[in-house]
Amino acid sequence: MSQTHPRTRQSSAPGRVVLVSRIFAPEPSAASFRLAALRDALVARGRRVDVLSSTAPGEHGTTRTTTDAGGAIRRWPVLRNKDGYVRGYLPYLSFDVPVLFRLLAGRRPDVIVVEPPPTTGTVVRLAAALRRVPYVYYAADAWAEAAVTTGAPRPVTQLLAAIEKRAWRGAASVLTVYPAMERRIRDLEPDAAVALVGHGADTSVFRPDGPLAPETHPYLVYAGTASEVHGASVFIDALPAVLAQVPDARVYFIGQGEERVAMEAAASRLPPGSVHFLPRLPPEETATWIRGARAALASVRPGPYGFALATKVYAAAGCGVPVLYAGGGEGRALVLANGLGDAVDHDVDAVAAGMIAALRRPPDAEAARRRVAWTLREASLQAAADRAAGVVIGVAERTASRGQRD
């Protein structure tokens, strides 16, 4: 009976992936959902996936580890900003420094997958070089260009751009989620090996059937981060004109973000009850608010990062709810090309007209079915995760094959 040499068996089926991210499920965010789906897809293909992340908001103490059949999730306490996010120089540092030693101390993986910020990518590049393993960078956003939109000082954005491009350049593959981002990364760093894997909604959660939120007035919902990049305050600025035409209208904002305080201050000057702010919610609860809305709101502020796509679009489409998209770029094109709703300029008057039309439009069951069908066919988070898993496994297998020849 022939025997398989241990080294040949290991190289033909590289089995261990380490996923590095400052946030991970169940903490609600687009990155958390995307990475959790990637972990599931890798585990389904027989890989062990160990996650190095942070403790969730409200958790205190030292490290915490949970294990299942797919691997271990190891969490480390970090600093968070006033909104509970791991965002800002000190919070990033509080995650990046320990994760370097965690990567160096652990068992050598076949490949590392890292989620931004670019500082974490730099730490992973160093650890990967020392451990002689490849890494994959998951670039759902171009952080340096987004920082320009936030008004960060030019020296800061230049340094961030240099760090980010270095992280892209060192990666065996850079995963990205929509065509405009793929093109932008190729323009900024031609030496990056970019793979477009797509993005989407968790269609097991964001689906048309299910409970509805307890609101009987006609309402619109903005579900997700409201940062400087998004410019979601335009929806509040448009509300006086909207309420003049639809006096009982409501707008719900779910989540947090750097613009939240200013938006709350602006909303306080509007009629009581017309605007409601909810904290970050579990996906299942967020879906109840989307299902009952006349439309889901999404926006990207014009400027250096105006090409971006607000991924809130996918969750709305999965629920069959039309989108009102304020802005241009990839998001506008996606909404209009696929019948997902309406797109308007990021302008108060245009947004007000769009909101009024959405509130007055009667439900269209056939259009809702088409949006759901499109999501299942083109924008399933599970399908995107499976494509990403294929890239990650391919990187590990190529590296193992080279090691065998060496």
C-alpha cells in the first residue's frame, strides 16, 4: 500500500487560516458580517479558522476565547472611542501592538487574512514576513481617501496613504467588494494583486418575510454608520420640506458614527417625534425596521471618496424595500441599473423631493419580488464570502506548492 508523505499531504491541503480584525461578530457592522461569512465559508471547505479580534463593547477584563468545530475566536480588550467604536489612533494602537505578539506567539498558519485599518495591515505584513507566510488584505474601503473626506490634516492623510499602499503591495491578494474600488486600488497601487469578490446581504436575515417594527406612521430608515463620508445629515436637513408635504412622516436612524451628535442636534429643532435615533442593533432587529419602511436611505457625500458604495443598499434590496440613494458613484449606478429604487443628487432639495416621493409611493409587490430575486442572484453575502474563501485558499495552496518545490 502506498503512503502519502506528510509534507505532501500538508502542502496539498493547507488547513489553517488566521483572521485578524479589530471587530468581529456579533458586534454589528458590515465588516463583522463580511468576515463572519468568510469564516463560515472557509470552515465549510475544511479549513480551521482562528480569529484574533477585540472584546465587544461593554465587556471588561482580560482576553476571552471561544472555540467551536471551526476554530477559536480570541478576543483582546481594546480602547474604544465615545461611540463605542475601535476608531482613532490610540484605539488602533491598543489592538495593533498586542496582535503583533499574538501572531508571533501562535502556531504558524498557512495564510493570514487582515481587515483594515492600514495600521493593522502593516503589523500583519511584519508578522507575516517574520513567520514566512502570505497574507490577504480585505480592502472594502480606501482608508486614506476616506480620511480626506473627514478633514484630516494633509500630513496625516499622506502618511496613511503610504502605509495603506504598502499594506496592499505586500499582500498576496487584495480582496475588494465592488468595481469602482477595484479600479481605484489598481490606480493607486499598480503592483497590488487585486481580486474582486463582491459584497452583499445576509439573505438568511435580510429577507422580505419576517416581523415588522412597531411603527404605524409612514417612515424611512437609515440603517448603518453615519460618518463624514456618508453625509447622512442631508436627510435631516431635507426634513422640514418633507414634513410640510407629509406631516406624519418619520425617519429612523439606526447605528452610530461621527456625524451622529451633529445630526441629533439638528433633529432637536424639528417637530418632536419626526426623527428617532436607535443604537446599533442585531441584524435580525435591524431587518424588522427595514421591512416596514417606505424606503431605506443611503448616501455618500460628493468629494474625494464620492465613488464609494454604501453597502446599506444590499440589506434593503434583500428585504424587497426600495432604496433612496443620495450621491453619485458606484452606489447610484447600482441602484438605477438594477431597479433597486431611486437615486438623487446629494442636495437638500433633491433629497427632499426623493423622500416625499418615497413616502407617498404605494407598495409594489412585483418590484419587491424583483429586488429580492436580484439580491439572491447577484448580492448574496454568502456567495461573496465563498468567492473570497476561494482566493484565500488559493493563496495558501500556491505558497505550499512553492514550499514543496523548494
